[in-house]
Amino acid sequence: RIAIAPSQLQQQQILLTKEQQHYLGRVLRLREGDRFIAMDGKGKWWLAQLAAEQAQVLEILTVETELPVLITLLIALPKGNGFDEVVRCCTELGVTCIAPVLSDRTLLHPSPQKLERWRRIAGEAAEQSERSFVPTILEPVTFNTGLSSVNTQQSIVNTQQYICVARGDFPHLKDCLQHKEQVTNDKAQSRATAFLSPCVGKQVALSQGFLGSELGKTEQQTIVIATGPEGGWTKQEVENAIAVGFQPVSLGRRILRAVTAPVVALSLITAACEV
Ligand code: SAM
């Protein structure tokens, strides 16, 4: 598989860059006439046949590897290179968007080059996991800015927001993610999965918009999950999150590392919503 830019596709031909020619010919040892998969990281995949400096598109492929919910990970940047592994693992697990934030106890203030690196890692991980979409990695912002942008972008009815807090008597995330029902809309032949969140108190019902009262106009559910830094969230940060609709949740009785917690949270969400 290789990732291509939209400009490389011209009238059923993929114009290969020198690097791609090298990768296909020298690394993968493909010859003219051999087939490979090209993807644009935005949901389109093609079966292509290698020619000299280009490839012929043979078929448009349908790939269904995405989760039925959109997941935004709001994560306080961990120290060292730990975030690289978070990006890689959470991309494999199906995250839609990763929003790194600088919290009161964040130890790392990343250089601009880091963002490029994280986006590259997300691209590679998406390719390896055969995902249709490459997750968006946002520029780091302060925790409060992150909270308010999440809050203004999401529509309340289709969003569940959780903040993972290591200590305290909070409900377990798995108990908040109850897989409720799978619905088949015969006409649209589209499947949708609904979740009820008893912990949040605001029930995410099978809303008109979500099921698609008009064909083709389905709204996807979004789960926002926030995980803290090595030193944990401050009391004020947890209170700020609760004030904009986040439910504090536990990931179990053991204290997980800042780089382990998002992977565990994503695994629980994946397990609850994958059909
Ligand atoms: N000493 C810190 C404290 O008491 O909060 C530990 C922080 S932990 C290393 C880093 C982050 O991972 C936490 O802020 C939290 O978001 C998440 N985390 C780790 N273990 C957790 C657990 N058992 N339940 C919920 N969140 C957890």
C-alpha cells in the first residue's frame, strides 16, 4: 500500500513520485504489471497496476475499517517521546482526532517539528492498520483552550465527553459505554450504533439526526476522552472539564502511566462500539 496526494491521480493514472517508484520497485520488489493499493488517507482506496513511472487504476476499493463513532482524544502531552507511541497505538485503535494539550503539570513543551513527526507517525500507523482515514493531529494548545474548542464544536446530543481521573470514586469508563442497540435502516442500508451513557445523565437517544430522518443525512456520534499528564490533572482542571459537560471516569483501580491510559481508554471504546 502507498499513500498518494489527490494531484497524483490523473485520468485513471497515478503519477508516482521518485520515492514511491523506489519504494514499490526496490523495497517491495514489485515489477511492471504487479498490483498494489493506493490510498489518499481521506477514505479513498484504489487497486492499481504498476507501469514505468506511473500506475493504472484498475478498481476503486470499498474499505470498511472505521469505527461507527468518532473519537477525539484530548491528551496532556506526556514527557519524552511517549507521545509518539500514543499516536501510533491510538491510530491503530481507530481514533479520529488527537488534540494534545498543555496542562498545569505538563512537563513537555514541544517544538513545531514534533507536530510534523506525529502526523507522519499517524499516517504510517493508519496505513499499517488499513484505515481509510488518517487521524487529525491538532496543534498543542492549553488545556482550557482545548476544552472550549471541543465544547463549541460538538453538538450536545451526539457527544459523550469523559475525563479520566486516576484517583476518586468515579464510575468505570466501561460502564458508561453501554452498547445499546444496533439499528438497520433498510432503505439506506446503513447501520448505526447508539450508545446510552447512564453516567452522564444526558441520554444520547436514537435521535432523528443520528438515524437519518432524511436519507444520507446521518450524524455520527462523537466520544471525547481526556487523559492527564504524569502528575495527574489538577483539581481545577477536573472542575473546568466537568463545568463544560465532561464526566469524570475511572479506568480501574491501578494507576496507569500517562501513555498507557489513552490506549486503555481507546481499547474500551473500541470494544464497546465495534459491530
Ligand atoms: N499521580 C497521578 C494522579 O494521582 O492523578 C497519576 C497520573 S497518571 C500517571 C496519568 C493520567 O492517566 C491521569 O491523569 C489519568 O488521566 C490517567 N489515568 C491513569 N490511571 C488511571 C485510572 N486508574 N483511572 C482513570 N484515569 C487514569
